[in-house]
Amino acid sequence: MTRIDAKFAELNAAGKKAFVTYVMAGDPDYETSLEVVKGLPDAGVDIIELGLPFTDPMADGPTIQLAGQRALDGGMTLEKTLQLAADFRKGDDTTPIVLMGYYNPIYSRGVDTFLEDAKAAGIDGLIVVDLPPEEDDELCIPAQKAGLNFIRLATPTTDDARLPKVLQNTSGFVYYVSITGITGAAEAEAGDVGPEVARIKAATDLPVIVGFGINTPEKAQNIASISDGAVVGSAIVSQIGAGKSPAEVLAFVKSLADGAHKG
């Protein structure tokens, strides 16, 4: 059982929904980023998605693209991203961390080396947005064998014919992208998302977490009420990009967490 599995079992037993946050590793610099990440659990975050900076983030909108650029400009690398996770683990051995990004940096490092390093750093799962199920032998299957969850994205365009393929080697949870397009582009509506979540849940026993377009406590509550939890990324990254202090960012995160946990 991974930390992700254990977290969902704990939430389920308490009758609570999950609140998941995304932050870009190394944005705006290593120390500030680490301070924010360390503060996330106390702000009510159940699972941390840690963005891996990449030069060509095709699925991301301007907010997260800029965050990745700030991190890269500050010298952030895959190695330093794993170091950030390891530094976080020195004070927290229970909060799950999902590394989210693109395949190129992982491929460049070598899959076996990367998986060994990720496991040692305390990473629990991977979301690699540019590896489709047809490429499962590339990273997904080796990751599962190494004890890491491989989390897949489902979208409004994932129809009933495609869904079984998307779910076949997924573990940990399913990340339902509530809108078509890039991150931060539109707002999620519970009325639209509810039937899609129900359709996915009918096909899997995994928790279904909804992200994209959630930017207020009310939205987080509404989305969590029709799913197993909510993910917020761009809205938090925007606060960091605006130069807010870690304390201000974490206060905003807590307001979102409180909303999601009412869901």
C-alpha cells in the first residue's frame, strides 16, 4: 500500500473528501518553494502534486508555464526537484507526493535511475501528461513495479470506448480534467462534472479527483461534493507568481482546503 492508498483509506474512514494541491517545484526559488510545500499539510492539504519544471509544457496554461520558467531560470532541475521532496520528507513521512510533469526529463535521466531516485526521495506517484496508455511499457509498468502509483488523466473527451484503456494500468486515483484545454483556462461547473465523475466511477474502484478550473473555496466545495476530492493548481501558483509570501499563500490554500473538506 502506497502513501496515496493509505491517505484515501484514512479519508474514506473519516467520511472526508481529498484536497490536492499543485505547486511548481522551485518557484520562485528553492527555499521559498520548500517553505510553501512544507506548510501545505498544516494548511489542510491531503496530497501534494509537485510540478517538475520543463521547457515545453504543452498542456499548461500561462500561469503554470511562467512558474516553470521562473523555476528553470532559478536553476531548478529534476535532481533538485527530487531533493526538494527529500527535504520535505525529513519532517513529514505520511503526506503523499505525486510528481507531475513531462516524460523528457525522466527519459533523459534513464527510467531505472529515475525510479530508484524518486523512490528514495519519497515520491509516491507519477502523473506524466504526455505518455498515453499505448506507451505503458515505457514508464507506467516499471513505475508500478517500483512501488509508485501511476495516475492517469481522464478528460471530457475520454469516451466510453477509450475509458477502459485509460484505466487499465492506472493506480492511486484517477485525475479527471474538468474542462477541455489547458490549465487555468476556464472554471469547473459541478453540474457538468457530476455525470462524468459518475461514469468514470462506474468503470473503476479508484477514487476520482477533479482538477482544472477550481479557484475559490466555494468551487472546491461544490466539486468535492460530486467527486472524491478537488485539485487546485493555477490559483495557488498565481499567488506565488504575484509575489505573495509563503504565509499568505498558505492562508489562501487553507481557505480552499476548508471548502473542499465541506464537500
